[in-house]
Amino acid sequence: MAILKVIEVLANSSKSWEEATQNAVEQASKTVKNIRSVYVQEQSATVKGGKVDDYRVNVKITFEVS
């Protein structure tokens, strides 16, 4: 039986929500092993000069605990 743990991570990108999600996974994988999935819980963006300036995501990352 596998034991899974979930952590919540906030990340951002100047390009897209997809890149922000990838940034969250890449940063988490530096210290967390056996990542199984990522769930995008919330998306938001900041606006500057009438254009989207920064894409932000709040994700839940699930990983297996050995």
C-alpha cells in the first residue's frame, strides 16, 4: 500500500499558467521525490498597463512517501 502526501505550492510565470504550473513542479522536485500528480487549484493574473503581467497558480502536488 502506497502512502501519498499532498503539499500546496504557489508559483508564477510571465508567459502562461502552464509555465507557472511547470515551474511549481520543477521547484518542488528539487526537494520532493516521487511526485505523482499536480492539481491546479486556482489561477490568477496581475495586470499592468492594460495587459496581463504575471500568471499565478496555486497547485497541490501529490507524492509518494517511502
